[in-house]
Amino acid sequence: MNANFIPNDPERVRNIYPSVTPQWPFNQPPKTRESSQPIYNIQSDTNLKIMMRDGIRIAADVFRPSSSGQKFPALLAISPYTKGLQSTNVPIAQNEAGITEFWVPRGYAHIIVDSRGTNDSEGKFNNRGEIEQQDFVELIYWAANQSWCDGTVGMVGCSYFSLVQLLSAKHQPEPLKAIFPYDAWTDRYRHLFYPGGIPQTGYMWMWFSAMSNLHFNSGRSNDLSGLTEMMEEGMGFENPFDGEFHWKSSPQPFLDQIKIPTYLGSDWSFYWDHLPGVFAGWEKIQGPPKRMLVGPKPSPWRPFAAYHQETLRWYDQWLKGMDTGVMDGPPIQIFIQGTNEWRGENEWPLSKAEWKKLYLGGPDSGLEGTLTDSEENQSERSYTNDPLSSEWRYGHPRLVYRTEALSEPIEITGPLSLHLVAHSSAEDVDWIVYLLDESPDGTTHLLTRGCLRASHREVDISQSKPGRPWHPHDKKILLTPNQIEVFEIEIVPTSNVFLKDHRIRLEICSCTSAVKRVAYLDTLAVKAKNTVMEGQNGSYLLYSSIPS
């Protein structure tokens, strides 16, 4: 690690050595045989207007090495998040284009672009649709053909910027040589709008509010119609089933068309949005060289500067032809929570994983039960979901199931699901499932979440895999009140070592807290008595156990 690197110093994020951790997905910085050094000053060409095929002008800021006559690779960053914001230290979620002060001194041009119909760009916003995707391709060719570019292009940034990378790569523009999509959902329906068939209204309100602040109050955009239509479509939630509306801007159906080196990444805390896209991308992108990392939440989180050193190794290798060693060792690096160490793996899910079950059981009363590795006598446990109660706004009541204090550590890494046998007094109900690590003092660490709207319980066996039930989400099948049904609930993969004396904890409820991030789900405001069947022929947690 460079002597100038001070971890977690928010005042030194915009720096040749960003003070953000992690920078590498390893316990120690890797040995890098060749690396671009920070030797160039930065030359700025701001507020450029790039003409598109239909006469619309797209606004861009170009930051490039100040070196007459030399040519450099270009790194393109495109979003509706205001190009001017991306050069600041403002620590908000939309400051995600990466650190110019890191890239340009090392011999890369950093091009930050306002999407069509946003900020200083003309036209009508298309929200990653076909029109905007054609803009991505044109911008890639524009960058490659500049006098200061050597004809090779990569892309940088996270979240929206990463979705742009995947959607650009599907079109296979020749100058685009590699991508590093960190934090990118791939299935707009399942990962973002309707996880488990439940509207993620809270998140959409937050995102649309941010978009409103960036655009509607600035007075910079001449055509706000595209943004208005996006918000009306999104907040109207008029497309409650999977289909063309969601596919048109989702990378998922086109991941197999990506033919260039791809480095996927996210962090475990993003189970509610971007994390599932990493595993989908790993499974569907076949053929080109690929890598994957899943780590802890970066600190500081924004401006986005995590893993720049690892991204540099990636782009030095694929855009500059340097021998960086980035392809050495296992292609997957995962951060094992609990022990807090990185570990290399060769495949996902892990071939060494053993499928095990923890059965729900316990005394036949109250809201607390047990998790055991053997079935107990048949029992049941009920709670009443009442949207008029004060506790409902705080995510209660909820059932809590816990193992005994562990006599030895247990590692859960990979897919997992809840086989829920239950009935409800209502025709429809939401099931929200949380997996937590409970410490001996009773404090908990929320690891991941699963959710399912009961009327979306239909399973497509042909597309399902262990721990990964596949729900078509193409129609509603209401419950018969008080009739027992089986609900296969996918829980977003995680990796955690439950240490000695800790407990594995599972919580089940039908509403989400109004004071926590998990409140993003817009659960049904229906009063219902919900009953979980336990013990023999009852409910169990299916998980990927890693042998010690």
C-alpha cells in the first residue's frame, strides 16, 4: 500500500491515492508486475456538446492527460446524475463516476456524460431504453475517434454507470475492450422494482426524489417529459408482472451477448438491489475472461472510489496490454463475513458446498421458535399482521427462530432459500424473511433478505435450482383463506461464518420497518392471521454449508 494512502479519510477521496477501502479484493495488496504510474497533469475540456445521429447534442466533460501528441485509452462514464456533481466531494448516492484525479494522471481519459434529456444534454430522457443504448454506442465510437485517444475504450462508475456498461457491451461496439460493472442489478423486475413480486416503492420514492432534485429544480433541462414519464410509470406501478416493460432496460436477457472481458462486483450489504446482478452476470456471461468480487461495504461510500486499484490492474491489462497479474489466481474473490477475510474461489455456487437444512420448530406458542438440524414434532406458530397497529409501522410482529449457541463455527456461503409451509386468513399476504448473525450479547448483524408475495408463489421447476426457486411473476394466484400452501422463498446469497457461541437467526414477518432501509418494500396493508407450520413436514431453511 502506498505511503500516501490513509484509509477511510473522507477529505482525501479525490486523490491520486483515494483514501477509500477496499482497494483490492485481497487480504494484502497483490503483486503487480506492471502498472500505470501517476505522471500526467490533468487537462480539462468541459461542457462539450457531442452531436448524436438525430441531431441531439449530448453534454460531456472530458478530463485527459496533458501530453501533446500522445494517445491514451478512454474511460467513459454515462448517467443522468449531473456531470458537474461527479467532480465534487459531495457524499450523496449519485456521485458515482469514479475519481478523475486517480485515472487521468495514470494515462487514461475520463469522459463524464449527461444522459440524453438530463442536465445539459438535449432530447428526451429514455432511462436505459433502446434510444439511450444507441447513444452509449455512439459515444463509445466518438471517444475512440478523438485525436487524443488510442482507439480503445473502457467504462467506469457504479450503479447506473455500471448498468450502462452492461447494456453497452451487449451491442458489441468494436472499440469497447473491457468493462468493470461494480454494483449493477441485471433484472429490473426481480432485483429492483418487484423483488419477490412486492413493489419496492420506498426505494423508487428515494430514487425519484433524487432525480427530481437533480433535474426539476435546476432549470437546466429544456425537455423534462422523459423524466416525468419515467416517474409516472415507476410510481404508478402499473406493470406488476414481469414482461417487456421490464425487459427493455434490463441487461438480464442479453448477458450472453457480452463478449469482452468483464469484472463483476458488489458488496454483501446490497442484497436488496445490486448484489443479485453479480451472480446473474457470473452465470450468464460465458466465453470472455471474467472475474468477480463481493466484499464489505466500502468506506467512505461516496464519492465512489472503491476498488480503483483493482480496476486499474484490469484496464492496464485489457486496454494497455500490460502484464498486471490481474488474471492470476482464482477468478472469484469473496469477503467472508464473521472472520472478515478474503478468500479466492474458482466457481459460484461453490462446488464444495453441502446442502443442509435447519428446521423451524419450538414450543407451540409465542413468537419465538427454534432452528434445529432435525425435525421435531409437528407444531405451528401464528402472528396477526395488523396495518392499523403502531407496531406494524416498525416491522412487527415477527416470528424469530434461533439455533442454540453454536459449539463450533458454521460457514454459510452461497444460495439459500426458505421452504415455508403456512396458511393465512387473507387471500394475499407478503412474506419477508431475514437471516441474521446473533452475537452472544444478543446484538445482531443483518446478513440478507428474501421476500415473496403469496399470490406470486408459482414456481417454474425447469428454471429453478437448489436454493434458487424461480417464480415467473406473470400472474396472480390468490390464496384460499386458511388453506395450507407451500411458499419457496429465495434468499439473496450471502457469505458468513457464524462463530462459536453465536446463533443463526431467522425472522419472518409480513411488513417492513418504517425506520430502516428494509422499509423499501411496500407490503400489503391487510389484516391477517398468518400461521407457519413447523416440525415434521413443515418449514425449513435450505442453506449452503461450507465444510471446515
